Amino acid sequence: MTAVPAASPAQNRPATVLFASLIGTTIEFFDFYIYATAAVLVFPKLFFPAADPAAATLSSLATFAIAFFARPVGSALFGHFGDRIGRKATLVAALLTMGVSTVVIGLLPTYATLGTLAPLLLALCRFGQGLGLGGEWGGAVLLAMENAPPGKRAWYGMYPQLGAPIGFFLSGSIFLLLSQLLTDAQFFAWGWRVPFLSSTLLVLVGLYVRLKITETPAFRAVLERNGRVRVPVLVVLREHSRALVLGTVIAIATFVIFYLMTVFALNWGTTALHFTRKTFLKLQLVSVVFFALTIPFAALLADRYGRRGVMIMVSGAIALFGLLFKPMFGTGDFGVVAMFMVLGLSLVGFTYGPLGTLLAELFPAQVRYTGASLAFNLAGIFGASLAPYAATWLATNHGLHAVGYYLSGSAILSLAALLLTERRAAAVAEPAR
């Protein structure tokens, strides 16, 4: 067995660890969200030409969903190596997978050039994005929380979570900037490719930072006691299936509310509510600031009062928020819709802040990368992959109140799972530092 880097017991500097976890998830979510935005604004016109614009949009959103089915595969693949060879090397590989897939999307010929092969290649690249993000998220959370001092696990664990609003803000900003600088003809001819190609620079920065960090204390402890398991995913399924199921259901509401407030809201706001693309992108960017601000606040509450208790309260609040979809979002009034967006994305921050730490603490260190990643990304399948598609169908056929019931129902499921989750402090005691 490869020796533990005993000659290098030096601890990672906190600032380096937190920046490495934050920059990686920022890049990954930036890549992920530029696809989400393009799936609404660009791909229906360039990759899915159809006589019916609604049908083209639904086809585009279907490719958006592919990544969520790839993410558990990425969780099992990268989780295996993350629990076998370490967090650092696996995080580098996940970042490369995501980055290459995103850049290739920016180079793809459209339907006008390749015909039906164009959407097939787009779907393949989307699968690659999901594969990379499936391995990225869990490792970034572990990199942060396994280097955390006692009593600050949720605070450290929220740094990779901040990558979501920052990545979304950057992706929305670049699309908004392009919309303002370019004509529609220029935007659809070549401008939409710029966000995908610009990911190259971000990936290089992320790789540089991650190559400078050392392995986490928790994984070094696993190596020292020869605690690695041969096939982590099998151990998770055999010995920690209850934690996996409960963790998956706990995260469902987080995924549903986020993708309703971003992808579905952008689509519905710019079509049925008749907001311009520029106006609604600005509205989302302002709202995402509140998403970012509530993440650290929720983490502080989680360290003080417990992850589970905070998540229970927020899940209940999301269930109530679902009832506001029709009376607030459905008005089409700018002020009311703005309040709705701010409130909804604030709730996303409150649930997102403690989520990573809570899921990681459901599993012991030797299978934590695999277990936490699988729970998070399986929730992506059930909670996010079809959310924009299902919400669009519900709103079109039954009205916005049906979308609200869909959100409330998902929050009630997550609340039930939280109530069934035991306190796991003893099982995942923080390693000595």
C-alpha cells in the first residue's frame, strides 16, 4: 500500500482549503448553469428546430435533464477513487471532465450544419457535464468539512455551497452582458458560444489551486488505520442504505425549489409573463444575491443549533412557499414577481447552506465521498432532472397553482425524511486534529 505522506503532516492552510473548495464548485456550477440558461434561450432555436416553439423548448429541457442521470454515475465513479486514492486527485479529475465537456459544447455545430447529429452531440456533452459534477460536489464538501476545526463543520462545509450562487451569478451576468452588447442575430450566430469557451480560463485557475492542496486529515486517518474498503459503492448500498435513502429524500426539496426558481422561472417569465430576456435575467441576478447571503447565515445557525433542526424548519417554510406560486408569480407584476424571486432564492440559500455537511455526516469517512455524493446526486434525478420539464407541463395544462403544489409536496417529502433521520454525531465524530 502506498505510504501515507508522513513526511508531509503539514495541515492545509484554511484559506487555501476554502478557496480550493469554493473555486472548484463555482466553476462547475458556472458550467452547469450556462447550459441551463442556454437550454431556455438558445438551444430550442439552434439545436431543436420545430414548428412548435413549445415542443422545441421541451426537447431542449429534456437534454438539460440528462446531466442529472449522469451525476449518480459520476458519484459512483469518482466516489470510488475519492474513497480509495484520496480527495485531491479525484477532484482534479472531476474538474477536468466538467471543463472539457463544457468547452466542447461551445464548439459544436448546430442543427443547420449537422442535422440530427447536432442534438445528439449536445446530449453527449451534457452527460459529460453531469459526470463531472457528480464527482465534484461531494469531494469539494469533504475537502472543506474534513479540514474544519471542531464546531465549525457547517461553516466550512458551506464554502463549496457558495459556488452555486456565485456560478449562477457569473453565468447570468455573462448572458446578460452579451444580450446588451450584441444584436439578436450576433448572439445566436456566435455570441452564445462565449460563456462555454470562457470556461477554459476558469478551469485552469481551479486546477492550479487544487494542485497546491494536500490530502484531508480524515482521509489520512483512514489510510493510517488501513480502513479503505475495496468497493465503496457496494458498502454504501449494503451497510448504509438507510442513510442513502433518507439523504436522497432530504435533498429533493432543495433541488426542486432551486430549478423552479431559475430554469422554470426564466422560461415562464420570458414567455407566459412577457418579461424581456434582459429584464428577467437582471431580476434573477438580484435574487441570487439573497441566495448567496443566506447560505453563510444558515451555516452559522446549523453549527449553533444543529443541521437537522435548521433543515426541518426550512423544509416547512418551503412547503408554505409553494402556495405562493399562483398569487405572487402568476400576477406578472414586476414588484410582486421580484419579491417572489427574492423570497424563493433566499429559501434555497437557507436549505443549501447546511445540506452538504448534513449529508456528509450521514456516512463514515471511508465511504463518505461515495455516500454523500450518491445521496446528493440521486436527489438531483428525483428533484431536479425533470423539474423544469414537469413544471412547464403542469403550468401549461393546469396552471401555476399546480407548480406550487408540486413544490410543496417535495418539501413535505424532505421534511418527513428529516424527521426519520437519527442524530449521527457519535457515528461521525470529528477526527482529532
